[in-house]
Amino acid sequence: MQRGHAIANGVFVAAVNRVGREDGIRFWGQSFVADPFGRVLARAASDREETLLVDCDLDAIEAVRRNWPFLRDRRIDAYAEITKRVRD
């Protein structure tokens, strides 16, 4: 899901998840960073705490949005009705 958000919005996404056990609940870890194409650049461990440091080329965001323009074709004029609680 998070990789899809990276693609749809043309941005880097850092998906963070806890690791270990607490009150009988197991947390799976495997936090990751995905680039604007949804490629996973780095993934943390599933069995221990870990800090990821990932270089993200922010110029890539502009290039992706220019060449893969999902947001360009938005119909912002059609959004007005969804911001209302009740349609007129």
C-alpha cells in the first residue's frame, strides 16, 4: 500500500513499523523507504530494532512528476462536492 502511495504521489515514502512483542502482540518491523517509483531503497530487520539512513535525491521527485504526471490530469473543479457534508 505504501509503495503505491509513493508512486501515485511521486514522492519518497518512509513506512515505519515497530518490532518485537508487547502485551502478547508481535510487531513485524521491516520499516522501509520507497522511491517515487515504489522501489524499496532500504528495509529494516524484522527481529531487532534498527535505524535506516537513506539518501533520497529530492530532484528525482520533480523529474518523476514531470515525466509521469498522475497529478497533472486532476479535475480539481470536480472536488467541490466532496468537501461538503451534504450535497445540495
